[in-house]
Amino acid sequence: MPSGVMYNHETVALDGEIFTDCEFRDSRMIFSGGSPPVFENCRFYGCEWKQDEAAQRTLAYLKALWSAGEKTAVQALIKDITVAR
């Protein structure tokens, strides 16, 4: 559980991590589809967000749905993501 860490030009594995008061600068953020990370009071500057493994396959699935004409289904998922809870 990193706390108060500054990441600068690093590759950061996100799965299952809880980051508190961290700063990320020009880092490569990689999510592989495990447990979602938690970011508490973190700051991001110029980071590159990448999906790998299961996360990458999920994006490929959503692209396939979109291409198959199921835009409404994908848009409903995006709406669910953006609705404040």
C-alpha cells in the first residue's frame, strides 16, 4: 500500500494496489484486469495508461460489440462509469 510516493518515469503495476497521496509523473500505468486499484488523493501528470492481459481482452470485447452494431450497450456501460455514486 504505497503512501506518499512519487513515481517519475516509471512503469507502475496497478492491480490490487491502494495508492494514497502519491504523485505520478510521466509514468506508464498498467492494469492487467485483476482487482481494481484505489487512488486516494493522488495526482497524475503526463501518464500513459495501458491495459494488459484480461483488461486488454475486455477492451477488445467492447470494440467487437461496438463494431457489431451494439453501440447502445457500450454507451450504457460508459454512462454507468461516469455516473457519480
